[in-house]
Amino acid sequence: MTPTIGLSAYRWNNNIKSTLLLAAFPFLLLLFLSVLVYVMMLFISSQEGIAPDDFLTWNVTPVLGTYGPLDFTLGVARSIGPYVIGAALLWLAIGYLCNDFMIHRATGAKAVTHAEQPRLYGILETLCISRGMAMPKLYIIDTDAMNAYASGIDTRSYAVTVTRGLLDTLNDAELEAVLGHELTHIRNRDTRLLIVTILFVGIISFVAQLCWRGMLVSSSDRRGSDAMGLVVALVGAVAYVLALVLRFAISRRREYLADEGSVELTKRPEALISALRKISGNPDVPHVPSEVRQMFIENPMHESAFLNLFATHPPIEDRIRVLEQMEGGAPLPFDSSPPQSHAHHAAGSVPESGSVAQPPHQHGSVPDSGKSR
């Protein structure tokens, strides 16, 4: 299978995953709430028992006729099902219309224009022209950290965001390589899949927080408080498991493919290697929620070996090793040259590399991280 066919299959898989997650979202949310109700009713049943009058009190119609916790849960699920599905669809509609606002609000990114950032705008514009892509919006996060991300689900909301630290530290060739990486995420539909998972995890986290606050307000006696505390712990565990399942849906292979796409755009793997080395020295943007940090070009791995099993990014050393193989196998020197500001970027002409408009050449296969595609 050629790399071109592989990329086509990868993009198709991303579209399928996004569609399946969107279709399953309302029903998984209903399942999550049903599990919560069932666990609560188990505690109530063990302490006080459940009588038919309880069904009348809560206006719940029995389904099985056993008047037990499962019967109560099924009755509740049948009653609230249409409302939960409607709320989930409304949330997805809000996410579709406002995803760009929510993501940039979470990261603190501010939109910039060609006049404000001619160097950044000129490099990105040239890369887009070389691939016949529409120009995404540009944003900057005012922080000394070095990182970048692409976001959006369609042409209306596609955007590329970089930090001030990255813009001030990288030279033109390195910045071009990073922007090529982010544009590849847009071309491969990675951003669409990530936005869907962020919306999914966001509503689950919101429900878990509501349960936690409700427990703090409603618990009146010690025994009831302990029972509700266990319920909340179980709800948190279920929410965490769902988040892990969603992470499994997102293959870490996307970063290798985005690195390869950057090299195809710029023909300069050494520039991306140098950029990744610099970024690895200061990538942390702590004010950004963890769900959004998975969109960054680098999301440092956790100190725990177990939690690294669910890491959103492969080790940056592995990515550099693959890029070195593209160059010919020899380790490439670290480029510590300062950023360059050229007047021709203000005019939107070709950046210094000058090769971005050449047709892409084929590279070797990209290693999988071990996760499902």
C-alpha cells in the first residue's frame, strides 16, 4: 500500500470515527446517567428498601414489574430518554456552531491579522497556496511556553494557533515546519475528531461535577454522606473510563503522520527536528485544560508509566528518530539560530525555504504507536 492510499484510509477512518462518536453520543450519555441512577438505587434499596409507593412518588412507571433498583432505573431511563437525547443534540449543535470560540476561550488565544503578524501570516499563506487549501484563521497565545495547535471542524472554523514563545524563538524554517505539521492535522481531519471527543468528555465532566455538588448540598447525615460519597466516586470512575475509551479512539499515529506531512510540505525534516527539540524544552501551557492540550504539537508524557499508556502523544525522541530516518539516518545537529524576520513575508511571498510549492515526495512508512487507527 502506498503512503497516499494509507493517508486516504487514515482520513476516511477519522471521518468514520467522528460520525460514530456523534451518533453514539446521546445514547452513551443516557447510559452514563442510567448507571448513576442504578448505583444510587442500590444504596437506597440496601438501607431503606424500595416500595411501589416510591415509584409513584417519583412518577416512575415500572418496566419489569419487580419494583427493584433495575426496574426503577429502566423506568427513569425511559422517562428521561427523550430529554437526554434532546439535550445531547443541543450540546452538539452548540459545539458545532461555537467550537472555535470555546477552544480559543479555553486556551486564551487571540486572533491576529496579516498586518499584526506579517511573518507568521506570510509563511502560513504560502504553505496553504502550495496545497490549494483555504487559509485558516491565525491565533496567538500570549505565553513564553512553546507550543502550537490546529483546531476546527470545517472551513468556517479551521484555525492554527501558536504561542508567543514559539513565535519569538523559532526561525523561519522551523516555524514553517511547525505550521506545516498543524496544516496536516487539518488536512487529515484530526482536528474534527479531537473536537468531537472534547465535546463528549466535556458534557460527561459537567454531569459528574453536578453530581458532586448535589452530594455536598443534599447529604444531611453521616451514613447518607458516606453512601453518596461512594456513589460520586463510582460516577467519577465511570467518567474516567469513558475518557480513556475516547483516548483509545485517537491514535497517537496522527502525530507521526502530521510530522511526515510537514516534511512533504517543506522538504526540510531538519527544520522540524530542530523545532521539536526547542519546543521540548518548554512546552507546558498549564492554564489550558487537559482535554484541549491533546491538540498541541507536544503534550508532555506523564511521570507515571501506567498513565503513559493513555498518553495522547508519542515520545518526542521517537518522532525525532523517525524524522532523522527521512533525512538519511544520521542524527541532525541542533539549530539554535534566532528567529529571522524578513520583509518579504509581509508581502506574502515565498519564505526562505523556497521549496514549499514543490510537489510532495514519498517517504517511508510511519510507525504505529500500538493504538488502533
